[in-house]
Amino acid sequence: MKQAPAENLEKAIPAAANKRATLAVWVATFGGLGYFPVAPGSVGSAAGLAAVVALSRLPIATIWVSVWAGIAAAAFFAVGVPAATGAERYFRRKDPGHVVIDEVVGQMVTLLANPRLNWKGLVAAYLLFRMIDVIKPFPARRLEHLKGGWGIMLDDVAAGVWSLVAFSLVVRWLK
């Protein structure tokens, strides 16, 4: 027996909404890294660090590594805002811990001025971002209260900017 078109439409809408939610959660958890059982935010930061390290291995001038890392961070931000909003709806809570695309972006921002570092520099930049992300200096704490994915993403971008400035000052001071 064939279903009437209206019945098909009613079944298709929840299926389409479910696929959108699944995609949003996949993006917001950065391919599932947000499901790591311990410190998923730290794992997300490590993924951001790994992305910049991968770009730093390209045979291009350092300035172009920074440019490409900035483009990648901006792209992750652009898809992260709606994905984080969808993940909030999916998990039914504000800024769910499984959402780590914000940490990926924040860590990438931290490394924009210094994308080619030795392992000690990478560890220092990683730990600095994690500390500033937890402390949330102005305006990060305020940005966290914005609605949906905007609040989730922008507080980590602010922490990334703080980390970028602090880390760059330390690197310049040590030279």
C-alpha cells in the first residue's frame, strides 16, 4: 500500500532533521574527538595544535603557514558556530563538554604568530592556552554568555587571542 504524499513528508522531516543533528554533532565534536573519556577539551586543543604542526611541515615560508592556519581556523569557526548551536540542541544543555571545535580554533589562534616551534615551544603554547581557556580573562567570560554556538566559539577565540599575545611576548623576550 502506497503512503499519501503528506505521510511521506511527515516521515522525511524528522529523518532530515536527524541527519542535520548528526552532522552538527560530528563537526562540533571534531570528528568524535569530543567523546574522549578524559579531558575532551584538552584533546580538542591537541587537535588544533596538530593541525598547525601539519601546516608547518609544508615547504612554504612561515608567513604562509600563519596565513593558512588563520584560514583553517576561520573555516573551523565558520562551521563551528552553527554546529555548536546544533550540538547544544542535541545534547540539551549549554556548552556541552563534548563540543571541542572551539578548543581546536582557540589553540590554532594561539599559534598564528609562531606556527613553527620545537616541541618545548608547542608544549608551552598548548599549556598556556589551556590555562587561559580555564581562567577566561575579559572578555572571554562575557562572550561565553552569548547565545548558542556564538558563546561556545567566541570565548575560546578570545582565550586564543590572549594566549597569542602572551606567548608572542614571551617568545620575543626570550630571543
